[in-house]
Amino acid sequence: MADLDTREWLLTNGLGSFASGTVSDVRTRTYHGWLFAATNPPSGRTLLFSHLEASLEVEKKLIALGTNCWGSSQISPTGYELLRYFEINPVPKWIWGEDNWQLTRQLAMPYGLADKEKGGSFCHRILIQYRYEGKHLAILKLRLLIAERDFHHQENGNQELQFSQLLGPQQVCLQGIHGGKVGIPWHLRWTQGNYQPDTVWYWNYRLSEETQRGLGDREDLFSPGYLTVPLQPGDTITLEARVGFPDSQQAVLTSTAFAKAVETEEERLSQIFRFEQQDLDSTKPITNSQSPIWQKLLRASDQFIVYRASIAGPTVIAGYHWFNDWGRDTLIALPGLALVPKRFDLAKGLLQTFGRYCRHGLIPNAFPDVDGEPFYNSIDAALWWIETLGLYLEATQDWQFLAAQFPVVQQIHKAFVGGTRYNIHVDATDGLIGWDARGVALTWMDVVIGGQPVTPRQGKPVEINALWYSALCWMSQWAERLSCLHLGEPVRLAQQAKRYGQQAQKVKVSLQKFWNPQLGYLYDTIEPDDRRNCQIRPNAVLALSLHHCGFTLQQGCQILDLASASLLTPYGLRSLDPGDSEYMGKYEGNSQKRDRAYHQGTVWGWLIGPYIRACERFYPEKPIPFDWQPLLDHFLSSGCIGSISEIFDGDAPHIARGAIAQAWSVAEVIRHFR
């Protein structure tokens, strides 16, 4: 495995469906395959089409192009040895070759909402194209490897699992049958070649990344048959795998379908982001919107924007491969994903959706996959909603939208002051927010193992109260604005503005309870019994980074100096000071060990955004003490090429870990890209 290039690639379709794999084409994760279809967008993700195992016959020489790792760790065949080239520009492209031949493969996943937006249905599909160059006639053999399983689990071949296949002209319809229950129908079609049914199980693939993560690491895949394609030099074959039964209304698949799909996607992204094409012969400097890195960042951001069927609106996938959409992550990522690129309708839709589901003064942290009540297990999602609404209004001056959402703002305020779930309440003595509930974790440091939070933060967390202060400042400004614009009852709104302002001042004074003069830093939490947690965590930096900040210039500078010395890395901020006895420098091992390390020193990429905003506020005349190059190199050429990982080891060399593509990691880089 050490010889293989296991950097990853990712394609998405705006519905939660995805395709993913590695540069060397070996599958190392449960989440590698060419068609994971989100049957209940963005959920119900099911692996249907794993890949095509390719071999090429040239001058009676049979050349296997696949690369597989088996249970014994044997690599066979070793097609990666013939891999000459790989790029993503704009879709993944591989070139295998020797002196007398060359085979190119490209993959594209079309936007799945295109038909829906025209009154049709969701579309989950992937296009594959091969092109042959050489001196002689060649025969390409493509064997289908398929499955029918949830994307979190491996396929295990057994007698209860069977697959039906129905042949038609240049297509085959496939469907899993398990214990008498039929699965998801889908079909594969092609522009040329002869298909031969030939059913066989391929046993005991080994998924090396899952081995390292202490999870199930073996998989069986089924092959219903193979396609044989004679190729003259210059010939191409295009294939399409699509969810659903074949439809007589579908356009005929042609050799131009792949290029057309790529062109359509480029046009869609250009319309969204208004990409400017740089004249290569021009002597003019490249502007920010023309920068190749900037355009790649925007492309990466769009992969997280998906449609959720259960709310009939947009949402944000927190990360690939395994995350769903989470409220906190969405709201933190929204400025980078939607405000900076000026996708204001998207931002408005997301804020409106979350506001519509406000209950008991709480904003959902997750939506159910089917009809049912969302999950309200977060103290900070409601406060992030107010903070993000404020940033949206600053960018758009959309005061009519504020008037429509202000009742939600008032509901949140009333619930926090009066008390709500999890014993979340405002302390009448100091105006700060606290909470006290056993067995849950309500802040972003949210890991719970065996009913016990790893980082218990009951009481008054520092960033929660910084958010509360900023929220009260926003509310005072908004009530005054609405009063002046006569968008409501002017006298009542003016009174509210005064009351919110008075509360904000009380909270600002009480925020000084978090100041630790001995350390020159902020206590992380004031616990229910009034003890102070003096661990050095990045939540103090979060408290400095909000639109309204309640700490002094001197305090801010001291906090940043200590955070820079103990938490700052080339990829973000550590979640805990390395000098702490609870520090864990590597995020590795089985799930329990990894979960314990998640917030105990692991580096979070998204935290670089709050750090930069704090530096800009408290050290406006000084250069930001952060070198962007390592993080940009990671984005461009390591991990998941063209995206940014969720987390990194706290210890050098800060190996990328967790989800290979994380929404708020990408969003915060976009927010501060220069």
C-alpha cells in the first residue's frame, strides 16, 4: 500500500449522491464507489455501482488496469504501475499507457436537480468515458462491480442477496433482491460494445483506511457480467449509470453526452459564481475572481449545497463522506458558502428554513430523514442563527426579511431568558447563559461516549456567552432599525431596543468573569458550582471573533498571543493546549480512541477563520501570523484534491484526518481568501 497514491477525489450532484475514490484507483474506504445514490435526498445514500474493472488487449497481450487490495493485503492486479497521469480539471481524469497504447478515463456526475427544476424528478447518475489511442486495434473489457448496501456498511455476499438483470439494446437494468425484498432499480447503458452476463462474486476486498480506523474493513462485490468493446485508435466509449428503470423518453446516449454534461455543469457554476475567463495573452493582473485557486474554492463550496426532500429546500452537507446536514455547521459555514460568493438567495433560504423550525427558542441541529421532529440538541445553533442573520443583513440590507424573521429572534430571546430544554437559561444575577443536563453535549465540542461527554461543558461556556452578547447587540440594533422604518410598532420596538441594549451591557460586564488574569486568557467554562475551567482551548478565540465583541483591546491581544503560541498550527487551531495533561496529539485508533481525541488537541481547520477575524480586530496594523501556503497546498494537492479535511493531528506533521471534505473548513478559507 505504501507504493499507492491514495489521495482522494470527490464528485457530488446537489442531492447528497456522490462518487469517490483514489488517484491510484484502489478502493481504501467503505465510501469509495462510483454511484452512492441519495434515495431520500440528501439521505438514504446507497452504493449501487462500485466501479468497472478494466482490462485492455493489445496485440494479443492482455493488460489488467485495475488495482485492488485483498484480505491478505495483496495488491492484484497492479494497474497503478501503468498509470501515467491524473488530474481534476474539471473532472477526474486518468491516463494509463505504455509505448504503443494509451487509455484515458474520465468520470462526471451531472447536477441532479436540473430536471427537478424543470418540473421533472430527481436524477442520480454518473457518466464514464474511455478513449483509446494506439497503433493497433484494441479490445477493452469492462466488468461491472455492483452492490446494494447502505453507505456506512460493507457488502457481504450471502445466499439471501441476489441481483436481477434485464438486458435491452445497449443497456442492462439491475436490481438487488434481499430476503425477498427488492432494492433500488438502476440501469447502465453504453454507446458501443457487447454485454455478456457472467455472474460471479468477488470476495474479500480489503479497505485499508477502515483497518486503520478500527472499523469493518472487508467487502464482497457482485459482478453481473462484462462489456467487450473493440476500439480503433481514437475511439471513445461512453457509459451512463442512472437510478431508476430505463425510460423511453431518455435521450439516446451518444459519444458527445459526456462533453455535454461537463459543459452544462461548467455553465451552471459560471452562472452561480460569475467566473471570469482570463485571457492567457493578457498582460493584465489576475483579479481575485479570476484566480484559479479562488475558482477551485468556489467549486469546492458548491459540493456541500444540497436539496433536502423532507423540508423541500436547500441545506448544507457538513462533510463527505459520512456526515449529513447539521444546523450548527451550516450556520457557521454560511458566510463563506453563501455571503462571500454573493449567493444571497441561498443564504436567505437557509436562514428562513432554520427559522421556520425554531421550537422552544432552539434552532434544529439536524433534520430527520422522514417526517418527524428535528433534533434540538444544541445550545449554540440558535445563537449562531442570530449571528449569521446579522451578517446576512449587513451584506444585503434586506430589512423586510428582518421584519419577517424578527418574531423568531424574539422567540429565542424569550426562551433563553425564561428557560428552555436542557435547563438552558439566563442567570438573573449576571445575565449570562448557562445549562445543566446530564449525558448530553450541547456545544460544538459534542462527543459523548457511553452517556458521558468527553469534554463536559455544563454551566456557562465562554463562546456561548460571547454569542449571547453579540445576539443582544444585534437585537437592540434591529429593534431600533425596525422602529425607524415603521416595520412594526415603533414605540414598542424602541422600548425593546433599549431593553436589549441594557441586557447587552449587563452581559458585557459579566463577561469579565471569564478573564483569568494569571494566565492572560479566558476561562473555558464557568461550571454550575462556579468553578472555573482554565484549560487553554480555542473557544476564547471564538469569543473574540464575533461581530460584537465584549472584551478589551488588552485582553484580546493577550488571548491571541497565548493562542498563537499554544494552539496555532499550519492547518488551523488545536482544540487543546499541548501542555495540558488531557492533550491527545494524534487522532487515530478505534472509534472510542478517536472520539476521545476529537476535542482534546486535534486541529480543526475551520477555526482558522475565527483566529484571523480576531487578529484583524485586535492587531489591525500587523500581518496575520499565519502562512496560508500549507493549507492551500493541502487543498490543491493532498487529502481530497480540491477540498479541505475536517481535522488534522495536533502533533506535527499534522496528518489530515476525519472527513476528507468539510463544509466549514472550505467556507472559512473562502471567507478570508486574499
